[in-house]
Amino acid sequence: MKQQSWRLCLAILILAVAPSVVSAQAVDEAIEEGKRKLDTLVAEVQEIAGGVRFDEADVESLIRLWPEFDELSRMVDDDGDDDSMDFKAVLADPTYRQWATSHGVDAEDWMRKTVRIMMTLYREQTLQSAARAPRQIQEQMEMIEQQRAQLGEEAYQQMKQAMELSAAMSKYMEDAVRKMPEATAAEEAVLDKHRDELMMLMMSDEEEDEYGYDEEYEEEEEWK
């Protein structure tokens, strides 16, 4: 999983609340594209990771091998789409299989468990963010209402519509990721022990400010 997939839905939300720089049609198209990619991701994760379980040894293996795997996967899945990875393509690639063998791991088992580890964290973080979204959207709506006279009616209506779209997308995100595999009690205990290390793996310097949202918002959303 490329790091950018971690923030795909947040990026769509940010785009939806920027009507001053994009048209309503562009917002609608971006949201539909976000939904399509999210649905595809959920289906792939269910298929690949739904039938496996991970333990501490699996997490430690992921942490140890991730830098090499991440670099390898970028070369294998070089399709120009930074938002997601074609898990099946990487799994079937001879280069990946040779890499797995050279590190003494089963290519399919390691990939499936890696996807499960990362996406259970993704599920958890997305649901936490979705739980905060209604309050944040309401606060932004109140701010827009206060600035209605200064904005002008056309800009006000555009921003109001964008916030409504954001609320709808947030609910869609929440419903979709609930379909992803949920960590068992034993898996959750392992994640708790290694959470900081795993979160660091999912972030990179090149991602900072990629979508134009400010640092204060990013910290509040706990995406870093």
C-alpha cells in the first residue's frame, strides 16, 4: 500500500471544502472518483486480508522489511496512480516474490498480513476522524454563516454546498471502512504495542502539505 492511499479520503474532503478554487462540477466529480477508489480499496482489502490473522512476529517483520518493500512496490506498481496499490499485481510480480524468498518470508502470507496490519490501522484512524467530522463541519458552517455578508450570496451558497458534500462524503467513508477487516482483541493488543512505529511507517516527508491543508488542521485530525 503506497502511503498516499492512507490520506485518499481526507484529500477528497479537503477538495470538497475549497469551492473558491474548483467548480461545483469538479467537486462532484472528485467525490465520485473518491468513492470509486474507496469502494475498490475496500473490496481488495476484504479479499486479500479478510481470511488471515497477524501476531507480533508478523508486525515486527513488517516494521523490519517495510522500507525495502515500500521501495520495491513503487517500482513494481509503477502505474502513475499514487493513490493506491494494485495488491494483486505486486503479489504476482516475480521481483516481489524473489525479494520475499531472499528475506525468508512466504510471499503471499507476508503480503496478506501486511495488508491486514496496515488496513486495520487505516480503518481505525478513518473511523476516529469520521466521528469528529460532524462537529468540525458544524463549526465551519457557523463560521461561514457569520461571514455571509462579506462573502456575498453566490460564494456563500457555494461554500454551504461544499460543506454539505463534505458531510455526505464523511458518512460514506465511515460506512465503507466499516466493511474492512477489524482487528481481533489479540491483534489490537499487538497494534497497541507497536502503534507508534507503524504510524511512522505510513508517513513520509514528501507527503507533507501535498494536498494544501495547513499544519494545524493536520494535527487536529491526528493524521500524523
